[in-house]
Amino acid sequence: MDIAIIGGGAAAVGLLDALATAGGTDMGGTGTITVFEPSPRLWRGRAYGPDLDSVLVNAPPAIMSIRNGDFDHYAAWLGERGADHTDELLGQPLVPRALYGEYLVQCAEKAVAALGEQGWRVRVVTARVTEVVRSGPGLVLRTRDAHDDAHDDAHQGTHEHEATHVVLCVGGGTPPDLYSLTGRPGYTADPYPLADTLASVPPGGDVAVIGSGLTAVDVVVSLAARGHTGGIALLSRSGVLPHVWQRPIARPPQQVTVDRVARLHKDRGTVALDDLISLLRAELVEAGEDFDAFARELLATDTDDPVARLRRQLAVVADPRIGRRVLQETVHTVGPYAWRLLSESDRARLGRHLRTAVSVASPMIPRNATVLMRLLDTGRLTLVPGVRAIEPSKGRFRIWHDGGDRSAEFVVNGVNPPPHAVPGAARDLLSSLTATGLSAHHPSGGLTPLDPRVHVVGDLSAGGPAITASIPGLAAQAAATAQALLRTSLHAASLR
Ligand SMILES: Cc1cc2nc3c(=O)[nH]c(=O)nc-3n(C[C@H](O)[C@H](O)[C@H](O)COP(=O)(O)OP(=O)(O)OC[C@H]3O[C@@H](n4cnc5c(N)ncnc54)[C@H](O)[C@@H]3O)c2cc1C
């Protein structure tokens, strides 16, 4: 078996780790594994490269483990170093993302060594995959060397590599340019790494950040950490901020579980959104909590005052009520499975609450919430909802919003890429996969493999809810993909 892993970020690390720990030669033979990664951020991907210390992981250690089902794997790696990075309100270590990147690098290196001991030949090719095509019984990948790709030299550095199986781990997109500002002086189209992009913003500069999700929060917090004294405006259409993490509690959901949903599906043949709501209601009632009050507060996310909610949620980080915790966790754990069972009309019904779902599913960490609150209270940060247009004007930017207009000297794009967005580096690759019928674009976004030799791990995989993949989601997908690959390998070995 010759496995080609396209992309060398967290998803690829999860896959290598799962292959290394899943049984190796006992599973029926080995072969080659080639990882293709054009960027210098091998194993770290887009999120976990070197950056400012203010750019922190967005989740507590138990849900940053790259090994599926082993909730202590990352915490054990972090060990005593975690104590230097404790988020006081959360009571958990939240480290700079670059440090988490070291964890990924070490996991990948260990997995590569373990796979080598099991007889696999693993190598990394510093190149971008531009095409995958059928070739007899196998597949051929065409690549462009990173150097020639960067210099746009169409005739250099093109190579072919054979594979029996391909796993796409190409990640998600970059922030979309909603107001066509790319190339304008003072505009930052992609904020990461913030260490580079914020270096050109003077401390007293008048900055507008587009977006109000986690990327925009990273930008504001990093401006503050650099001692920014100028005004900061957070521009968005909705004005909805991410909810705030609560302290983890040791109470795994009892009702909202994959098993319960699977049982409902087996007994009735269908699963409706109302069934999932009933499970959540049962979960809260069992814990002695008021489901209706919880639902009312949740549904007000789109309409209530975001600053008042931020203040309220900062005050209840340690509140023992489980409602938001259960929802936050199960969106990632039960959500992808349940979503596939829902009818189109139920998916559309949920889709109307997407903004609320995203802000609950991907909350901000209390440390960042505290910085935002302080900046809001001192008037240095302003939330500007209802943004309609941003245009360059006389060396500045004019911003039109429902409440009037304002201007800024610098604009940083902090819009979260939409789920299932195709990264620029993978566009031609995806065209080749769909042109050859190896995969198809899913009507709701993402890529559906049409050939058992093609797999997708990460944001691009189709059929799941429109929520960006988190580390546990990636780890679960990677483990399932490793099992599928090793089953095929076992089958092939049994035929020999
Ligand atoms: C800024 C940011 C912060 C995040 N923080 C957290 C967090 O704290 N906690 C959490 O749970 N989740 C977080 N996430 C979500 C998720 O965990 C990460 O996005 C995760 O790192 C995704 O890993 P990936 O391997 O799927 O994609 P990526 O990390 O993007 O890696 C994909 C790799 O594929 C390569 N590639 C693309 N096209 C090609 C091609 N054609 N050929 C070869 N290689 C290619 C790219 O160069 C890239 O290195 C964050 C996401 C972002 C963007």
C-alpha cells in the first residue's frame, strides 16, 4: 500500500499517529507513506506556526489531544510547562499556539519513527500537489516544488508520484475579502502570523478589524498585547461575539450521545431535530436545570447586546450549570454524526441559527474575553455591527454601517473563512479530482470521495455540519481513516 497524504498540518499528524498506534504490521502489511507539504510550517499547518505569545490555543487541554479518545495525551506532553500558562478564570493551561505546534511536531516525529519500526517507509516531499489522476490500477499525483511554485515558474519543478491511496488533509480556507480591499495600502488581507502583519501597524494607529469571531478576537488581543494605544473598531454584519468558555466539569453527557442518537435511528429509522432537542432537554432536566430558560438565552444570541452578554458570561465562567458546556461539546462530538441523519428541512432550520451555533461551539477563552471587556470598558474598543461597505478614501478607509459611517487608517481582515472553504493551494488539485470522477463537490459544500482510494480529513470533508473542524473532530476523522486504510491493507495482504 502506498499512501499519499496531501497536506502536513494537524490532520496529517492525527492520521500518522492513528496509523502508528492502530496495529502496524499486525494489521496486514506495510508500504510507503508520503506526506506532501509545500510550506515551511510542516506539522504545524496554518494555525500553529511561530507567532506572538498572545496568540493562544482556543480550547482546554482535554480537547486539544491529537490522539483520538486519549484526552490526556496533550496534557501529559505539556506537563509542568502548563503551569506558566494558566488561564486563571478557566483554571486550565492555554498555551501560545506556537507551543502547541511543538506538540504536533513531536507527535509527528514519534509517529514517523514508530511507523518506520513497523516497516513503513515514510518520507516528506516539500511540494504542492496540483493533480491526482487515475493511472491503471493506481493513482498518480503531480506536484510542483515549493520554490518553483512560489516563483510561478510553470515549466520547472513538476514531478509525478505513484500512490495506491490518497488522503486529502489540505485544511480550510483563508479569510475571504468581503470588501475587495486586497492590495490597498493599510489593508491586511490575512492576519496570520500576527507577529508579521501587526508589525506595520503603529501603536497609535486607528485600526478597524473586520469580523467578530475568534480570528478577530486574536487580532484585538494581540494589538492590546503589543501596547496599542489607538482606537480599535470591531466591524461585522451581526455584531455577535463568540460565547465565553466555562470551566470544564467532569460530567460527560448522558443523553446527548452518539449511542442515544444511533438507538433512535435504529428504533425509528429517522432522527429529527426535535429528537435532539428532546435529548438536550432530558440532559438538563436530569441535572436539575431549566431547559426553557437555557433555550431562551441561547436564542437571544443574535439579538441581545453583545457587550452585556460578554460581561454576563465572564461572570459565570465557573457557574456549575451544564447547558452551554453540553452544547459546546456535543456540537463537535455528536453533531457530525447526527447532522448526516437529519432531513434537509431540519438542516435548514438549524442553518438559520448558524451564527449562534458557531459562537457556542467555538467560544473564546476567558483570558481573551477579559482583554476585550477591558478595552470595551475603557472605550478603546468599539463594536460596530451592521457593516455594509468599506471603501478606500483619501488614504484611509471609509466604513458604512447601519448607524452611519466612520473611518480607519488600518483595516485588518479577521473574517473567519466559511466552513468547507477550499484553500487556494488546493484549487487545481480539487478540480482534477472532480474532473476525473474520483470525488465530487457536495451540494452543501466540501468534497465527497467517489472512489474508495480517496479519503478526506478536515474542513473539506463533506456532509458534516457547517462548523469549522476542531482538533478532536480532526483526530476522530483521522482515526476512522486510518482504520479504513489498514482494513484495505489487511484485505490486500490476505489476497497475496
Ligand atoms: C488560526 C486558527 C486557529 C485555530 N485554533 C484552534 C484551537 O485552538 N483549537 C482547535 O481545536 N481548533 C483550532 N483551529 C481549528 C483546527 O484545529 C485547525 O484549523 C487545524 O490546525 C486544522 O488542521 P488541518 O491539518 O486540517 O489544516 P491546516 O493546518 O491548514 O493544514 C493543511 C496543510 O495542507 C497544506 N496544503 C494545502 N493545499 C495543499 C496541496 N495542494 N498540496 C500539499 N499541501 C497542501 C497547507 O500548506 C497546510 O499546511 C484553528 C484554526 C485556525 C485557522
